[in-house]
Amino acid sequence: MTTRSTEASGPPSGGQLGPAGIFDMLLAYKNTAVLSAGIELGVFDALAAGATTSSEVAKRQRLDPRGAKLLLNGLAALGLLQPEDHAYRLSAAAEKFLVRGSPSYIGDMAKVMASKWEWEALGKLPEAVRHGGTVTAENAETPDYPYWQDFAAHAGAVAAPTAELMADVLGPWASRREPLHVLDVACGHGLYGYTLARQQPHARIWSLDWPNVLPLARERAIRMGVGDRITTIAGDMFELDLGGPYDVVMITNVLHHFSERRASELLRRAAGSMTDDGRIALVGFTISDAPPAAEAAAHLFSILMLIWTSEGEVHTESAYERMLVGAGFSDVTLHPVPALPLRVIIARRTAAGSSAELVEPPSGLVVEPGSPAQKP
Ligand SMILES: C[S@@+](CC[C@H](N)C(=O)[O-])C[C@H]1O[C@@H](n2cnc3c(N)ncnc32)[C@H](O)[C@@H]1O
């Protein structure tokens, strides 16, 4: 696999780990709980107009006065509030990032990064380790899992730089490709496909996901000005007739939900729906030969896959190459995303075997309110 750029990635913290560092790790979940509660209960919004007492915050947000006082002290302990006489004032970071309506508001990421689903599943980590996979009946592989609606609604903001990078990498090739039919498998918020569509006015995007997620993708496509060039496909990516042939198939942040065998199956399905010389575009964490401390985010993400899927884990760079080549792709390139632990992986479809005429997925599976239904 060719790596097209490099990034510095060192251990997350230097030096010897002592008892204080271990205590910090054991206590870290309290920070998550306090911050998430502050966001959920609207504490930062209640303080947006200026310094306010805890009893006033309690009254505005309908909280118990004692509960509010202790929570505000907890938020002050984290540096998110500053005590001032008998009142509390927002810190600069809280004012900028945690007040709803601020242009840089990121509080909704709590629903993605600290969701109740992950929180509850993580409590069962020892059982998942004994079992070797998720022990929760409802998990990331459950059809129409409600968590994916929150993800589609809120994770788009952090996906933007990666989507831009993918569109830039595909751009020179995609601009010469006419037509440019793109399938975004398990699209979620849909940002990867819609970013390419915004850069390539001739692109048309097919966005596939479970039915509960697709309305959120469609709303985003409209907001991004590409709503008239998308079609949504509702259903199971392992079962649906994918239609095609597509010039680009995107599978972003998905393959780590599955074993190498199952991920390969999806890649082969993708290959079967593509034009010769088409491009597959993947995004995900990857693991290299570096020690785990140098790739902490990827290894901790594998823990999430352990508690939340039956066989998922972050795949190694060599596993990605093996899976892609095995599924009929070549010229695999890996592109680190600046300042994020993610990789964009692009490969070329080499094997023949797809028809030249575009076939829509069978009717009944296509959900496309307000979008042209005819073949492009
Ligand atoms: C981690 S999100 C990835 C979303 C988006 N591709 C991204 O990169 O941010 C996983 C998505 O896969 C969808 N999904 C999971 N299993 C699926 C399946 N069997 N068929 C279709 N979609 C599925 C979920 O609904 C969710 O939107």
C-alpha cells in the first residue's frame, strides 16, 4: 500500500506512569458524566447571559437546588465554570463551545462520543472480553439502531475535514469521469458523498443506509445544495441489490464493525456493483506495526467495537490491503487525515464483470421523497 503523506504520531503521554496517572484513568468517567449532564440539563445555556447563582440556574432549568449546586461545582472543578461571589460564570471554552446556538457549538457531540448506548455497553466490558464480542442485545449491528440517528444528525461536523480530503484525492480523476455515479454505503449523515457532489457538479449520489437514518442524510443533502442529485436506498447493505454500476463506491467508518471475512464480503459486493477502473473510497482508523501507545485512538476504538459488535475491530493497514486486493481492487493508497487518527484509503477496481447500463436498485427499497426517480 502506498502512503501519500506522513504524520507525526507519538505516544499519548510521555514519562513513567505512576499511581496519580492510574487514578486519573479510573476517575476519567466522572468528567464525562459531569460534562454530559451539564450539556443535557442546559446548564451552559442558562449561564449564557452572564454570572448566575446555582439556585437561579435550578429555577430556570427546573432542577433540584442541591443537585444544581453540586453539579455547578463539579463543572467548575473541571474548569468549565468560574465561581464568582455566590454565582458562576462560563469559562471562555464553555461560552464558545457549549452554549446552544453558538456558531462553534459542539455540545451535541455528547450524543455521539458519550452516548447512553456506548456508556451502558462499556459497563459490560469485562463480560464482552470473556465472551469475545458484544453482550448487549441491541448494539451497533441492530437494524434501525436509534443511535445511528444521533450519529447522522451530529457527527457530520467532525467528518467534514475527512470528507474534504477524500473529495480532493478523488477530484482529479472524478472530474474527468462522465457520468460520475457514486454509491455511499452506510452513508449516515451522507457528508462524504455530498462533499464530492458539491465539488463535482456532474456527480450523482446514491446514499444507502437503514430507513431511520436516511431522512437525516436527505436533509443534509438539501442543506448542502445537492438534494436534487441524490437518491436514497433503504435497507441492509449485505442483502440489498446495490444496483449500479457505480464509478465510485464509498464505505466510510464501517468496515471496522465487522471481521475481516465479513468486511471482505462487503467489499466484494461493492466491487460487483462497480464499473471497471472505478474507485473505492474507504475511511477508518487503521493499525500499523507501531506500538499501541503510538496509535492509542485506534486501539481504544477497537474496545468500542468489542463491546458493541459481534466481531468488529480496527483493521491493520495490511488487512485493508489484503481485503481490497482479494475483492478485485489494486493501486491501494492510504492518506492520513491531518490532525485526526483517521485514514482515507482509495483503490482502483481492476477486475471486469459489471454491465454498462445503470440499474436502479429494485423499487420498494428506494426511498427518495422529493428527488427525481428516473435513471440519470
Ligand atoms: C459509523 S456510521 C458511519 C456513517 C458514515 N459512513 C460516516 O463515515 O460517518 C455506520 C452507519 O452504518 C449504518 N449501518 C450499519 N449496518 C448497516 C447495514 N447492515 N446496512 C445498512 N446500513 C448499515 C448505520 O445505520 C450507520 O449510519
